[in-house]
Amino acid sequence: MLRPVDGANAPRLITQGEIEVVVGHYREAMARYEEAASVLEHRLRRELRAAAIKTLVLSRAKHPDEVRLDLEYQRASDDPAEPELTYTKLNADLNRSITDLSRATVIVYHPIDEQAAFEMILRRFPLADVPNPIEHQEDRQRGSRALVEIDESFDRPSLRGSIVEVKVASISSHIFNELGADIGYSPTAEEHPENVAEGIEDLMYLSRLTDRAVHRLLEARRTRLFDPTEPVNDPVDLRHALEQMVGHTLTGDFQRLFRLLDTVIHPFTAGALADLGPAETLLEQGVQIATGLGLHETGGDDDVLCYTLSLMDSFGPEFQELASNWRGPTNDIKNAILGWKKA
Amino acid sequence: MSQLNINDLVICLNARSSYSELVVFADDLEEVAQLRIGELPLDLTPLDHAGQRFTFQGDRGKRYSFEISETGTARLATDISNHPQSSAMKAMQDEALGASASAALRNAVAKKGGGWAPGLVLGILLGDALDEDSESRRVLTLRFDSTKKRWSAYDGGLVGWMKRELAPVDAES
């Protein structure tokens, strides 16, 4: 009777031929990864718009050539005695071994909004159950990364369990991150010809300078709202005005809050917001009302929902009439408004 | 074609007691169209020679002030303190009645433009200031369903434009 050779079933480094097989499988399944990225892109765009964070959102699946390069790179740095990357593992679940097969990129207009956008993603999207689902880069490349899993909340059963890598960066950091990586950024810049290394350095400083200029521009726009006669023109203005009043960033659906307040206040100015009462006090009151309504889970980390609830004594019937006319899927703020009853 | 009459405005004001005035585009009101051709509706009593200020007598005898603005709007208000009974005018030349209404209609149509959606009737309720010192006031933008004869709160894309056209801030200060 033949007996298996000792160590025949032990994990071993993946071969080049096996890499080609894996890449072939990926090519056949690529449409699914494209779709997962696209589904997340649409949800991201909707959530970021509601949060009044100006962004560009892009998505794509990783190119098969990039998958091949990635696998070769991982094999080169793997431990031959105890390899992390094996053919068996890749065949069992490719997406959990290479977590960036589906990718979405959120490019924020204002560097200061990078953190707000990333926090919104962590709050509103389920993280994948894989090692290191969150990463921040602060050295040469700048940006944040989260690995999001398509779960039942997406209402797409065929994509359930897919992992999508979401990267968040400012416009200028995005340019540097992409060009730097594409042209040949590496931690040891000496490996590049001098003129390439200089070009990458110039690009990095230019990107930092652009971030600073955009930051100053944004601050100038924000300070405009210190003037009580200044109109609150859109959800972004509303977010800025309220954040100025409380002195920290706020979360929630500013698009809906803007629609509500613009409909019931005229003229809708920074001064009118102050006339409604101190935002900090209103937020505290709103948290209590949310708790009373049994919305603590959602209300506790949704500043807009809490702020809206604190205004219900003044505008309750109007807000309820407006919310009852909102089309589309129901949401936390609509439920809270419709569930409110005058004390 | 007019899709509203002043009684529709009265019903809206009576149903929403937080507000004291309702402003609509003049071309949506049947009574403005009547005034333009020199007919004085029975419920309206003119208060000036310009054909702009009137008293409206509601079904239950309640009186309202009614004003037509040549800028293209018509306003019904519950406050009639600045419309003393004694100033009511018993007779008026037809031409005078029609001039303001005609200008109001023309300007309302111009404001809406050629691409205005047929059947879209909008209005704005005006209430008190947010607080004593506030320069902003409570309002509610509305849409009228002429089939169901019902007003409902409106928060669509025309809110900013409606506020500017129906209740310009400069005109109020």
C-alpha cells in the first residue's frame, strides 16, 4: 500500500503555475468584484451626501495583472517553512486572502473632512472580519483605509460576504498616493534615478502645499458663517455653522436637516440657527428625547437626529408632515420624527 | 388657469394656527383673474383706489385682509387691524380694479417662466419671529393639490426660490 510521503500535505509556497490558476479563476469571477465595488460606491455616495461631506467617489475591481503581481510579491516575502499564502487557502476564499480585489476610493475636497468621512464609514458600514480592517497612513502617503463587508443591509444576497477596500484621502493626497505608487514610489528612494526621486519629492511637497491652501480656503468659508446675517445655503453650510457653535465635528444626515429647517425658517441664516437655542444644549436635550423614544442605539451617535428631536416642540407638526411625504427607504431620522409625540 | 380661490387660503390658515399669513402667486387665484377683467367678487371689499388692498368676508363672517402685489403675489392675512371698516370703499372704477390685478398676473406668470409645470400650485405660510430679537420668522412652504383640494408641506427643490419670490426679505424689512 502506498503511503503519503512525509510532509506532502504540509503547507508550501505557492508556485508560479498555481498563481496563474488563481489569476484565471479571479478573471472569471471579476464581474462579481466589480459589482461589489459598484454597490458600495453607490451607498458611499449617498451616505457622504447626506453627511454633507463633499467628495468624489470611485470604484473598480483590481486588474488581474495587479493580482498576479500582488501574489508574486507576497510569495517573495513569505516564510517557506510556514507560508501564509497557500494555493489551498487562495482557492478556498480568494477575497479573504487578497482583501482589495474590490476597491472604492473616497476623495474628499477638504483635507479637514478626511477624518469625518472615515468616521462616517466606520459608523455606517460593517467592517470585515479580517486582520487589520482599519489602517491610517501618515508618513509619505496620506490616507485611511477600511475593509468593509457587504452584509444583509445591502439587500444583495449574491454579494454577501464580499470585502471591499475603501480608501479615503484628500484630492491632493490622492494624486500623490496614486502617482507616487504608479511611477515607482518605494521606501528606499535611493533606488530610483535622482531625477525620479526628486520629482516624487516635489510632488509630495506640492500635495502638502495644496492641502494647506484648501484648508485656508475652507476656514475662510467657515468663518463667513460667524456673521449672523449670512445665509445658510446648503447642507454643507449647515454642518459648518452647527459645528462652529458646538466646537467639534457632528454626525448625521445634514441633507434632511437642511431640508427641514429651510422649509420652516425664513430667512435661514446663521443667526436664525442661534435663535433656535444653544446647539450644545439642544443636542443634550435631543439625546434624552432619543433615549425616551428607545432610540438610544441609533440616537446616541447621530447628532442630527438628536438635534432634530430637540426642535420637535417648536416644529413637531411641520416636521412630521414633511417626513411623512419623504419617499424612498425609511431611515432613522424619519422614524424618530414620526415616532415623536408631544409631551 | 386659476386653480385656487380665497376660500382655499382661508381653509389653510384656519388649519394652521401658528401662522397668520398665506402668500401665493397671483395667477393661481380665481379672484385675481376676476378683478383683472373688472369684476369685483362679492366677498371682497376694496380698501384703496389702487385695487391692491381688500377685506375678505369668510363663510362664518370672519374677516381677513387680502392684498395683491404688482410683483405677482397675493396675500391673505388674519390680522385686519390695519384695515379699518370705515375705509371700505363702496364703489370703484372698473379700470382701477383691474390695473393692479393685471400687473400682478403678468409678473406672476413671468416669474414662473414658460416651463412651469402645469398644475403646480405653491404657497408660503408666514408666522411670528423665531424670538423677540430674531430677524428670521417661522414659515412653512406649501404645495396645493387642486384635485384633492388639499395643502401639504413642501420641501422640494423650489423652496429657496419660493421664499425669495413670495416673501422677499427686503420687502418685509
